Amino acid sequence: MIHTALLLFAFLTAFLGCAFLALSQDRHWRALMERGTLGPAFQRPAGWILIAVSLLVVVLRDGGSFGALIWPLLLALTAVLTALMLAYWKKPMVVLARASLSLSSRNITP
Amino acid sequence: MHIADEFRKSMNWLHTWLGIALSGVLFAVFWMGSLSVFMYETDQWMMPEARGPAVETVSLDETVLPWLEQSDVSAEQSVFVVMPSVRKPLLRVGVFGGDNGPLNAYFDPATGKQVERTGTFGSSGFFYPFHYSLHINWQGLGYWIVGLAAMAMLTLVVSGIFIHRKIVQDFFSFRPTKALRRSTLDLHNITGLVALPFHILFPLTGITIFALVYFEGAALKPFKGEVFDYTREANGYYVIEPDGVAADPVQSVDGFIEEAEAIWTSRSGTPASADYIRIEAYGDTNSKVVIQHSGPRLQVARSQGRIVYDAASGEMEQDFQPAPIRNALSWLEGAHYMMFRPYHVRWLLFFGGLMGAAMIATGLLFWMRARIRKGLEPTSVRVVRALSVGSITGMIGASGAFLLANRLLPLDIDGDGRAYLEVLVFYSVWLLSFVHAAIRNKQAWRDQVWVIAGIAFLAPVLNWVSTGDFLTVSISQGQWAVAGTDLVILASGGLAVFAALRLKQTERVEAAKAQRRPVAGSLADAASVPAE
């Protein structure tokens, strides 16, 4: 049970990490939000931190030996998922972008 | 010209031509390799009598030894036993060498009874060797072609990084609504970049696994060219010759296995079980029992344990552990062999393999469209297209046809006849796919993708009809190998339908463009006509 939960958690952090990194790029941010807006600056460090957390969870759960196989491929999976969602299923990405806007109040544009 | 541009240009040239020369082979290797990740699960799908529930404890004394006594096995022959496991539910015993060999028998560990196995090579006997030998055994040529392709793959990955202009900017960019060329290149870049560690690790370890083939001279140099000295040092093998004096055949091996497993488990700290047993010089005074352990369950690194017992006295003759330098390679090789148990790792590696196959296919597609755009004479277009279609969709379709043949061929064909018929179906369908592509030209992609979809939806139905294991049945019985195979096949069918619809849409858009073009051209002509 805890094992499955940890795997799910590693997947979620890796996915959110990739999603934040994608949102931190102007091209993807503009495609999701109104033109002229800028994504909050915290997204890039947040993305990297989440990806680091996923590494930690994978290594804690499966050890370094399996972790060295699992983590890079988990990132591959979540990065592909991010790219596919940006192309075909934007809605959750828009929700995430709005959420990160409201998290950082100073970047809200009128 | 700037030096960086010059460099990029030469890398581009290398990437293009090396890619074209070897992408057919590389796609076959990655496709077959990906299928091999689940080869024992596919085997269960292809051999209904080998479907679980898996029982891992079995007495060889009650199954294999009586069978050996009945089968007239001589001291000159070698006996091997493959132990059952969750992934391989049947116990297999084989005899090779001698006049009456090779012999094979399968036992169900649950009942201890011998079972008649479906005549098939299965995935582990066909797809798996395909991915490293292409089944070209003459002079080991297949191994060399695959080795060359693996070297090329490493070169392609590195040169690909150099010629990619916007690695960071384009990292998450897939633009399916843009021109087909753009979206194809996007897919090529994404699948290549995200799984980059995989694309380096697998060709590299593939080469090191066959070091003895590719670097024979270097590997054997310290051993003065003697292969046997090398294998004794690296793997602990040594030749066991019969004395020529008849003795009672070995009466019990279960005790040896138990003792060997206890030694390995306490030594490595993770559960280790014997997966391969050999009996040499059967029924001779010098008879030996070799217990081997090569597939660890809960670690990536391959382990290599070999314990040899004297059959008559029961004394331990050898307890082999590889030298530390051998261990340095064992994680790398273990990652490629994937003998471990955790399934989430297996699924991720399967995904990595498919990313590789997708990268190669989209790379080839991108090049082809670029060439056609630049203007290539129609005959060349036809040839290039036929080769690409046959090596991509043809290869996928032929693998599907292999599975269909497995479920459709009558069971009562003797010997290996049935297994070879399945292989014949594979190659016939593959060959036909090239011919079909040459005839249908532009429509070939869509036709073949539809055929793949048809095969994919038919396969689970045939499995259901021939074995009664409909998806609901296999899932409720916990037959995950069978259910998983069905589900993956169905999913690829869904993907094929999506691809076919997408291809149709693209054709429509291009046809519309082609219709507009002459109009625009004539307007321009009209405008450029000087007024009289």
C-alpha cells in the first residue's frame, strides 16, 4: 500500500516538475494564458525542486541501483506526457497555470 | 562560414546518412527488443499450457530424474533444466549432444506431470534472438550487423544533440497542428531527448554483452586465445568429461539446489534461487551436477553463481564467484538483461524501448518527406517509401501476424513444423508488406496501419476463442501475463486507428493545398504578364 502510494507520489512530483518547467517557458505559457502575460518566476525553481523530490522518493523506495534505471525513465514518461497534454489536453495545464498565478500575487496582470 | 556552422553541417551530414543506412536495422532491433522486455509473458500468451498459476517450488527428483532414466540419456550428452518461475511457469528439461538428441520435455510444477507444449518458438525463441542476431546465423553476420547498428546508434545520438538547434526551447514542444514535417520532427526530438540515457545505455550494454563476439581478440588476448581459459576465469565454466565407467545415475539433486540457494542468499543478502541446472556425464562415475544462479530477483546487477557437486559423493567441487572486475559490468549487463522481478521497472524499460523505436521511425519519416519535398523522381520516391513502410509498419504487422498464426495453426503438426510455420508467416507478411508498399505507394502507410489495427483487435478474440481466457476471465483469475498481453495488443490497435485517421486527415489537407497551388500560380503568371 505505502509502496504503491510512494510510486504514485514519485510519478506526480516528476510530472508536476515537468509541467512547471514547461510553464516557465514563454512559448507554452502564452499558448495557455492570454497573450502579454508572463508566468511567475517561481515556476522554474519549483519544477527543478519537484524533479529532485521525485529522485529522492524513487531512491528511498527502490534503492540506488533500481533508482538509476527508474528515475530517468520516469522523467521520460512524464516529459512525454507533458508535451502530449500541451498539445491535446490543455485544460489541466491551464488550471495549473492559473493556480501558479494565484500563488504568486505580484505577477497578476490587470 | 563560422566554424560552429561548419561543424553542425558535418554532424548533420553524418546524422542523416548514418541514420538512413541503418534505421531499418535499428528499428527492427528496438522493436524486437521492446517486445522482448515481456517475452516470457508473451510466451504464456502463445503457449496456453504454460499459463499460471505459477508454482516455484518443484522437486526435480520426482519429475526430471525419472524422465531421464526412461529417456536413454548417455554420458556423452548434456542435460539442462530451466527452473520454473512466476514469469516462466513451466519446468523445462532438455538434452543435447549424442545420437538421440536434442530431447525436450516440459513439466507443470503444480502437478509434477509432463505437459505437451504448443509447437512454437514463442517470443523468447523468436522475437528475442531477432533483436540481437536478426536470425542471420551465417558466420555470425547478424550479430555483426546489430553491433554495427549499435555503434551507429551511439554516433547518431551524439550527432543528433549537436544538430538540434533549440534543445531547451523545444523540449516540451509537440505541434501536431503544424505541418506534418514539423510535427514529425517534434516527435523525433522529444522521443530522442527525453529518453536519452536509455538510448545511450542500451546500445552500449548491447555491445559489451557480446564483447566476446565483437572484441574477440582483445578479450582473449590475456588467455592466449583460448576461449575455455577465458570462460573459466570469467564464468567459472570448465569441461566435465565422462570417465567411461558406468555408474548408477544420480538419485537426488533437490538437496544440492537447496544448499546452493542457502549459500547464495546468505552471501548476497537478497533471495537467490537456482534458475539453471546442468547434469554432466549422466550415468558415469565422473557425473557432476552444476547449479547456476544468474537471474537475481530484487537487484539490477546480474549475479553469477555456480556451484558444482559430484553426483555420486555429493561433495561440493566448485563454488564460483566472479572476480571484482566482472562485477563492474554486471549492473550494466543486468540492466539490459532485465532478469529482475519488479514490474514497474519492466514497464518503464518497455516504454524506453518504444521511445527508441518511435524516434527511429520518425527520423526516417522526416528524412523521407524532406527528400520528396526537395524533388525526387517518382521511381525513387516509390522505392524509398516502400523500404520505409516495410521496415516500420511491415515489421509491426508481421509481428502481429506471428501472434495470429500462433492462435490459428492446427495444434497437431508434428515436431518443430508448427513453430517453423509461424516463422514462415512472419517472413511472408513482412515481405508482402514491401511489395504492397511498392504497389500502393502513397496509400501504403494508411493501408498497413489499418491492417495492424485489424490484427490487434483480432488477436485477443482469437485468444478468447482458442483458450477461453477472455480478458475478464484472465483478470479475475489474476493471469496478468495473459491479460497484460491482450491489453497491450488492444492499446496498440487503438493507437493504429488514431494514426490511420490522422494520416487520412493529413492527406486531405495536402490535397486541398495541392488544389490551391495551381490557382495561385496562374494568378502570379497573370500578374507577371506584361501589359500590352
